[in-house]
Amino acid sequence: MADEMDRKNFLKKGWMGLISPFFQEVDKEDEWLPPGDALEAGRLMRPPGAIPEPDFLAACHQCGTCIEACPADAIRFANDGEDLPAKTPVIVAAESPCVVCESLACMSKCPSGALLSVPRESIEMGIAQVDIGACLAWNGDDEECRVCFDMCPFKGTAITFHESAAGGLNGPVVHDEACTGCGVCEYHCPEGRIAITVEPSPRAV
């Protein structure tokens, strides 16, 4: 019993020292996205296929066609006071993520060219980042949690699940080159603990 308690205490308090070398190494070798600090949930992203921001703002008709076309109801207009111009289409992963549907209707229906048709794998809305302090798997609170991994539309490529040797720590790892930033992982993160959040793709000012 004492050994088990010691192990649990280590998992909760000593995970950072154990995990950090692992992520430093894979970052060097495979260019995986290392875990970062928790990002603020609710950040606004453009829909998939959006052209660079200045061109997007010039081209977008603010017609709402992409909003109507989205089968997941993931796209809405930005509101006054948000960090993108009001009445322009945005996605907020914490509210309703892009599911990277097969039809990609938002792109094909856009009448202005503000959204271009690109392959699903080439979508770049943002990059997911893991906060290992909040992640139930990495911090040992729920070693079996794989929600982000299981729900990812590109499971096994955009997110993989690192499994340590017996007694070690396990957790999700994001591969930035394959992550589309759809936000499905952020939306489904359990227990209201946003341990994985999407950093929107940089927008030109």
C-alpha cells in the first residue's frame, strides 16, 4: 500500500521532470509540437480554406453562405467586441469545432474566393497544444483518458498517444505538421479541464 501511495504522489508531483526530457528529445528528432502552457479557450479561427487575413477581409461578402453550408453548425459570425471584425465568419472550437467533414461545403459554396477548396489534410486553421499539467493522462489523474486522441479526425497522424513502459506516464502528443486546428480535441476535452487547446494560425495585420 505504501508503495502504491508513493507512486501516486510521484505521478501527481513528479511528472514534469520525467516528461520534459522526453518531449525535448522528440521535438529534436521528429519536430513534434511539445506541450506548452494552457492557451485561453474560445479563441476565434477562420473557417477552413481561408486565404490570408487582409485578402480574406477584402474578399468576404459577409453573406453567411459558409455558415449555412456547414453541416456541423461550426461557423458563425463574429460578434462586436471579439478579436476579429464583426459579421465575418469564424469558428470557436470550445463552442462548436470544425469536424473536417468529407464535403467541405464551406469551401465549395463560398461565392467570393475568401475560402479556397483545399484537401482535408492541407487545412491549416491552427495548431493544438497540450498542457501536461492539466491533461488527465499526463498528470496521472486518469491514465486511461484518450478522448482527444480517439475523437481526432486524423487520429494517429495529428495526435498520437505516447505509451511509456510499465509504471510510466502516458499521454497525447500533437504533430504540428498534420494538425489542421479543427478544435475537436479542445471541444471534447473532459471534465471541463481544457488541457488541449488550439492556437489559431497567425493572421497578417
